[in-house]
Amino acid sequence: MINDAAPEGATPLDPDEREGLKPKHITTRGELDELEQANIQTGLQWVSRSRQKDILTDDFLRTLHKRLFGEIWNWAGTYRQTEKNIGIDPLHIGVELRTLVDDARYWTENDTYPPLEAAARFHHRMVQIHPFPNGNGRHARIAADLYLERHFGHTPIEWTHGFDLQTDNERRNAYIAALRAADGGKFDPILELVGANQL
Ligand SMILES: Nc1ncnc2c1ncn2[C@@H]1O[C@H](COP(=O)(O)OP(=O)(O)O)[C@@H](O)[C@H]1O
Ligand SMILES: [Mg+2]
């Protein structure tokens, strides 16, 4: 049931991962979405209390995932061990994430990209790696906003424009299409989506 009615571009959970569901009374995807959303709110409170200025470590990114999803999934904050339709070979997740945070640090220190472009590239690479069994999109949107805030002193991205990015709608379709374009090396759509092309 948890994989039922999943929106386009979501990663299905395999049986072992479904076993990791902590609340035992959930029967619909709607209930799961609601509980996850409540956990994310608690996690975001932790984020705003934490004054950690440097969020560019694999350790912080795992802790963030655990804070956002740890009340719902017992594997929150631990890397995926199975292959998915999206994402790299699970064996390479640790190395690739460390490369990404090092790259992102370099981009900040060397002004390689304007802040929104750096954040868009950071976000795309993170969801492309797909470190966790689930929650990758939500985690990587929050991580990109934290990268903007704490490493550039920049305001967050307007991801939703009033839409719910967890269900199928035109905004999500544009978001997924932009990520797919970026998979192919074409970054214009994701830059447009995060507002990096506006002067
Ligand atoms: N082709 C793609 N390339 C890169 N990332 C993608 C692609 N398709 C989907 N994604 C990302 O994967 C996310 C879905 O993964 P999932 O782990 O289910 O996250 P969540 O549970 O937060 O929605 C999408 O929100 C998007 O960020
Ligand atoms: Mg999902």
C-alpha cells in the first residue's frame, strides 16, 4: 500500500525497507504522508535551533535525514543498500556524497557559481546519488536551502510555488522534468525552476 499511488519520480520501497516502518497502524499512503510531514516539522525545528554553520559533511547530511524521518523509519539516516530505479550503485554512496560536499565547499570558496546555481547543482547531484531508501527529494531540498543559508547567507529556494511537491501536479512534473534534463547535463530547466536565471 505504501508504494500505491506514489507520484511520478518517487522511489518504491522494497520489502525490507517497508519493514522499517515504526508506526504500525498506517494503512494508506495519505496517513504515511501526514506522519512524515509531522516528523519533518519536528526535524526543521531542530535544524533552526542548531547553529551549525558548516552543513557540508556527510555526517551532517545523515543526521539531518534522521531528524526528518527517524520517527517513521528505523533506517532513517542510514544509506540505501539496494538498487533503485534512480540513484547510483549503493556501494558508492559514501564516496560520492563526500565528493559532493567537497565540491560544494569548493564552489562556495571560489565563487564558482552564483548561490542559486550552486544550490541547484548541489540538490540535483544529491538526489541523483539518492543516498537513502526514501525521503531523498524532501531531504535534498532542505539540504540545498541550508547550503544557501549557512554557506552563502542567501534566502531559501521557492520550491513549491504553492503546490504540494509530494503529489502529481504541474509543479512536480516541471521539477522532475528539470532533474531529468540535469541528469543529461542540461541544467537550464533546473536553474529556471529555482529562479537562478532571474536578474
Ligand atoms: N531522474 C531523476 N534524477 C534525479 N533525481 C530524481 C529523478 N527523478 C526523481 N528524482 C528525485 O527523487 C525524489 C524521489 O525520491 P524519494 O526518495 O521518494 O524522495 P521523497 O520521498 O522525498 O519524495 C524526487 O523528489 C526527486 O527529487
Ligand atoms: Mg518517496
